[in-house]
Amino acid sequence: MATTTLMPVDPALNPQRMARILTISADLLPAEIVSARRARRSRGWIAGVLVLVVALLGGWYAYAAREVRSADAELSDVTSQATTLQKSQTKYQEVVDVQNETTTISKELKTLMANDLQWSNLLDTLRGTGTGAGVTVLGVNALLNQPNVTPNAADALPSSTDAGSIGSVTITGSAPNKPSVARYVAALGKLTVVANPYLTTATATDSGDRSWQYSITVDITETTLCGRFTTPCKTGGN
């Protein structure tokens, strides 16, 4: 007797599943065609970039050319104005000559007045310093060094300043006592317009309060050299 076995139906093979269309895709386009399309796209991008670069270069060239034309026009105008001014300069030749002569005279005066010395400033300084020390300046006898003559270094005393000496001054006056004279000598040593103060004489007298007569010698330093055409003079002073 034959036996029949019934198998259960596989749910994965139900009629709905068997009737569905499978989503299977495949790229059957040859590789040569794909490469050709990519090459055309690349050439298109390159051509576009080249066109853009050429356009930018053309714009820059046009701008540069316009600027060059503008500069040439300005140069032409300035050259024309300069030519016109040069032609008209002959009208003011006399003024130009006077200006040139003034410049020449100023240079000559600077050379001529190189050793100019403002005596009024020096005398005011000596008198004012004496008043501060309590003495009276009665006389000033100055002597400048001869030009182009170098003093004998062997006969010169050690200097209290680095400034060169251009002459000497002998100061005479009266003082109430010897300490006043000493203060005056010390005050002169602190000035820059003179150097090396040296008390040559100090004599007692019987003329009231001013009982001492003194004589002091100082060197005039080159810092006193000043004038209108050389180094401007300082007002007042040290």
C-alpha cells in the first residue's frame, strides 16, 4: 500500500512572492563610451576656465592701457606747463639773480663771521656772576687769539674744560672781603663761556665797604662763538 506525505507550503514561495518582478540592474554601457563622455566633460570645464582667464587678462590689459594713456596725458600736460614756465622765467630773471646773489653773500658772511663773538652777552654774564658772588666788576680787558696762530701747548695751563680757548679776559673790580673774591672765582669756574679762572692780584684798601681790589684772568671758550650768520646765540647765560 503506497503512502503519500504532504509537505507544508513554503511561505517564501507564496504566489505573491513568485509574481513580483526582481529589481536587478546592470550597466551594459561599454567602458570606452564612459571614458569618452568623461573626457568631453573635462574638456568642457578646461575650455570654460581658459575662456574666463582670457577674459580676465583682456580686462586687465584694457585697464592697464587706459592707465598708461592717462599717465601719458598728464605727463604731456606737465611738460607743456614746464616749457611755458621756462619761457616766462626770463621775465623774472632779475629776481632770480638777486636771490642767487643773496645766497652767495650769506655763505660768504658765514665764513667771514665764523669767529663772531657777542661781547654784550659775555659782559652781562661776567657782571651777573660777580653780583651773585657779592663783588663788583669795574673793568674788563679782553684779548682774542690771533687767527691761524696755535697757542704754545707747553706754556698753557691745564684746562678745566674740553672747549678750546679763543682768547682771554682780565676782570678787575672791588669786593668787601677775600671770601667774596674766592666765591667769584669759584662761580667763574662753573661757567661754560669762560674757563680756568685765575686770581692774579687781591689788594686790601681803605675805601669803606669795598676794601679789596682784585684782578682775575679767565680764558674765553669757543662756546661763546655765535651770531646771526653762524650758530644762533643763547640769551642770558652760562
